[in-house]
Amino acid sequence: MDAPAIATKQGAWPAGQGAGARRARRSAADRRDELPRFLYTREESAQMLGMSLSHFQRHVQPHVPCVYSGQLRQYRPEDLKAWAEREACERR
């Protein structure tokens, strides 16, 4: 029979796993978050530009090159920045 789960703020942990196991799992997630990102999803790209996903898809996506990985479409941050620079209005 499996050990009962212990509810924590991070979710349920099987009984018998101490703080060391939880700390190891959290630090693995922290390390993953520290990795540099080279590509962003459409949702992340829209968020970076401060707009809705539908606005991004209609007005930005057609003008920014993307990287395909299967059906996943991702965007390089430098291409998003270049698009914003091209679209910026002149100061008056």
C-alpha cells in the first residue's frame, strides 16, 4: 500500500519524503528558471510586448520571423525588439 500524501503549499508529497527531497525538487525548478531563454511562445511574446494574444496574432505575428518546432511556433526576443523599433513613432 502506498504511503498517504502530505498536503503542503507546493502540493501533495508522499509520506516519508523529508524537506531534503522537497528542497532538491525546488532547486531543480529554480535552476531551470535561471537558464537563458532564446525562444518565446506566442503567449509569452504577446506578454513581453504588453498586448493581448489576439492582437499579437493579427498585427505582429505576420511581420516577425518564427522558429517552428513541430506545431510549436516560437519567436526570438531580438526579432520582437526589432519589430518594436521599426513600428515606433517618431518623436515630435
